[in-house]
Amino acid sequence: MNIGMLWFDNDSKAELTTRIERAAHYYREKYGKQPNICFVHPSMVKTVPSDDANKTVVRGEIELRTSKSVLPNHFWIGINGTLSHSSS
């Protein structure tokens, strides 16, 4: 992903998928396109060990990747041109 939107959501009571859905909804409203990739800090994903910064997890239509360069509670969300994208 070359271009994306940085989203902050520190609602610790909400599930990660809910927080990603909020970011995706805002992205769709603002840019008119469905995002298909989201980067989060490894500590935010329970199923991914913190030391594996490139692990890929797919959640619905949005590919979830971890990166230590993204701060906790931040979501770098956008469109990855190399992924298949069913919605326009």
C-alpha cells in the first residue's frame, strides 16, 4: 500500500474487528472506495506473536497485517493494488 489513511481508535472495550470496521466505514465514506488492507501494531492482534511483524491475517474483505512501525491503537488502512478487490 502506497497511500492510506491513518485512523486512531483507543476503545479498548471494542473488539479489533469492530475497530477495523469503524475505520473502513469512515474510509468508504470519505474516499468512496472499499479498503482491502489494514496495518496494526502486533500487540493489537491476539493470535499473532508480538515478535512476528509480518504475519498476515485475513478478516473478511480486509487483509490484516502487523507492523511494528504502526503505533498501538492506530490503523493504517487503505487499498493494496496487488490484492484482488471485489468491490468498487
